[in-house]
Amino acid sequence: MLETLPAASPLKGELTPPGDKSISHRALIFSCLAEGESRVTGLLDSEDVRATENACVALGMTVRRENGILYLTGVGSRGLSAPSAPLDMGNSGTAMRLLAGVLAAQPFESELFGDESLNQRPMTRIVKPLTLMGASIETGQNGTPPLRISGSGSLHGIDYDSPIASAQVKSCVLLAGLYADGQTTVTEPLRSRDHTEQMLPAFGVELVDGCGVSGGSRLTAASVHVPADISSAAFFMVAAAMVPGSDLLLRNIGLNRTRDGIVHVLQSMGADLSIQDQRRQGGEEVGDVRIRYAGRLRGIDVPVEWVPSLIDEVPVILALAAVSEGTTRIRGAAELRVKESDRLDVMARGLETLGVGLKEYADGVDVTGGVVNGGRVDGAGDHRCAMSFAILGQVAGGRVEVEGAANINTSFPSFARDLAAVGGCVNDV
């Protein structure tokens, strides 16, 4: 459980959040499929990423660590070994869905499973396109894990019109497409994060038709620098925007344009946020983010087209809305109901417990800012909801206790320590 009290002083200082989780997963998987030795710096050290690394090792990749650098020797696209046991993806939907695309094309059987939360998440969204490509996959009840994959060496390319904007679905199909006959392309109703499209060329794969690959494309070893995760930085951006007198500099933040919605939301709400030393590293936009307290922010209607670029930040945006002037409205976020928890419901129930006025919808929430009370809330085992409540606790009217916070280790193990280091009041009890 996390225990928070209102911050006794402004939040001050500099912080480099941990490496980007989405990019870390891809760096490991692509290195596993590549020929030769890849070099990766900045990889996130968390439970989710370790699950991906363990799976890649089980499939044949070798790992060497020296002075904080990972040297990953891949086996090539056709050199994967049949795992000796089912692959445990822990809490990581990204790992499960991306690896399913790879394993669907292998000449051996495999099985992917996860923890209690992951085993309740929908997998039909990837099973459908993979089946259209010729794969054979069995799911558990209601289309959930475990996934039992009977590998196929004869996938065929498809033009897949995805009904949802999901980088996991898109990446799964593209990875399977590397093994398929012909070309495979993916279109989406709105643009989702594009780390796969950014990273594939670094590994020698040429994209076709905007978001597509040619079957038979081979990956070659690459050097990858993983920037700090904007989804982790978002908690500190919001904290500085909430706590009077705060001034934080967040370094080396990934600013991919399909991920920077939180920046636009904060600026639209009136935050004093600036980007410094913006640069490009390893195909990704990177910069330092400075955010200073600028008074009470104002509620906004978040444009629905921004939602895919801030889907992981919605919980902390709702926390910020609770202390902003007026009402903040979010729609088009139904995807949050099938994340590690039903994030819309978890945040709504927790905010209500703390005395916040809101109205919940199938695909969003309206939150009216006001006084936030102390109390005990349930993060429901969801790392992003638990951290959002802890951030809100920095400006609540009393002690906020956050149950169900253990899964913070899946993405941000140093969260409580880092928040305390810049002046926040939080204890892991």
C-alpha cells in the first residue's frame, strides 16, 4: 500500500524517469529476431520488461550486460527455438500480443499466459487477423489467455483494417507479416503509437505503403537507445502542475508525436510547460521537459483525436481534473476498460471516495474540479491508477492511502523513491 500526505513544500529538482516500456519491449523482441549482436542502452528494468527478456531467452536469444549496456545476440527470423515450457508474460499485454505475432509463424507449438489480470484481457483482437493470415490459435474462455499457438510456416499477407487504434494489434500483425507471403499492411481508425514503425528500419526492415512490411524481410542487429518513458514522466508533470511553487526538469523524455498527448493537454489546461534541447535519438524525438506551477489549471474537453496519444495518461489526467477549475471531459477512451483494470471505473470510484464530482460514460468520464478529501482508495492492482491516486494525494485535504499498488513495479519500480526525492510525501507501507 502507498500512503501519501499533502506535499509540505514545492516539488523541485531534476529527474530522469525510467526507460520507455513500449520501446523496451520492442528492442528486446526485434533484437531476438535479428541476425548478429544488438546493443541496447536505457532499457527499462521492470517486471513487464523482464518477462519479455525471459521469453526471448527461452526462444534462443543470449544476453550479456556490461556497464549498463545490454548486448543481445539474436537468432535470426528463422532461428527461434521451441520453448521448453509455456511463456509467462506476467502483466504485459504488449509482450503477449507482439510475441503472438512472431510465434504464429514458427514451425513449433507454443503457449503464452500471464498473471490474473493479463489472463482476463481480450486477445480476440489479435487472434482474428492472425487467423486471417493462416495462423492457428486457441484462447481460453471469452477469448482471453492463455494462447495456445500451433505454428504455421505458411502465413499469407493481408491488408488489415483494424477496428480499433491499437499499437499492440498493429505491431502483432506487422511482425507476423515479416514471415508471410506477399505484403501485409495495417490501417487504423485513428493513429496509434508508432514505435514499431520507427524501430523496424533501424533493424534493416523497409516499410511499404506507409504501415506495411514485405514477407521475408530480415532483421539485422542494431544499436537502440531507449529514452525515458513519457508515461512515467506524466505523473511528475501533473504533480508539478498541482503543487504550488513547484519547478521540475524531466530529462531525456521520449516525445514521439504519437505519444505526446499529455503535453498538449497540460498546455491547453494552462500549465507552464516547455520543451528544451529537443533532439532525435535512434529514430525517436527526445527532449527535456520543464514544468512550473502556474496556478490552478482549467478543465477542458479533450479532443477525441488526441486520445490514442495519451491513452495511458488518462488516469493521471483525471486526477489533475479533480483539482482544476471547471469540468474536464474525456471521450473515446473505451479501450481503458480492458487494460490492467477497468481504468475508467477504478479512477471514477476512487475519485468519488475522495469527494470528487464526476459522471461516468461508456467511453469516458466528466470530472468537475473542487476540494479533494483524504481517504482510502483502491488501485485495483493497476500501476497507472495507483500512481495517479498517489499524485493526487500530494494536494488532497488529508492522508490518501492507496491499496492495490504492488504492480507499480511492472513499469516504475522507483516511483515512490523518485517522488520523495523531489519533495513529495509518499511512503510504501
